[in-house]
Amino acid sequence: MTLIATKDLTVKYGQNVVLKNISLDVQAGEIVTIVGPNGSGKTSLVKTIIGALTPDSGSLQIKKNLRIGYIPQRLNIDHTLPMTVQRFLNLTQ
């Protein structure tokens, strides 16, 4: 049973092509490892699969109700939150 399938997937940041014509099939029970040098598009591929990026061309199919866990490389935490009511009211000043 195919869980994830891509065909000719291409992703760009502006005019910069980071993934070009990527095709893969992930079957139930398979363990998949994505390896490559820095900047080769590993994170962009995963972000596209989880829906955080939209492919510019090609197709992406994910089995209905498939749950995918993802832990980002960097977690951007806004240390100004949670915000107190007093601080919120002072934002307009």
C-alpha cells in the first residue's frame, strides 16, 4: 500500500529551484532515510510532503488520514508570548 507518492515534484524559492523532478513512493512498512549534503533540499522535500510548502509542479499524493510527525531543525519561539494584558494594552502607545 502506497502511503506517500510524488511524481516529477519541483519546488522553488522565488526563481531558485531547490527540488527538480523528484519522484518517490513510500510503501507501508518501509523505513525511509533522506540523506544528502547541506542545501540539497532534504528539508524542503519533507516540508512539501507535510504541506508546509506548496510544490511548483508535479504531483504529491498522501494516503488519506496518514499522520506524519515532523520536528523542525530550528524551533522559532516567540519569547514575548504569552503576553500580559497590560503589555498588550501598551502596544498601541
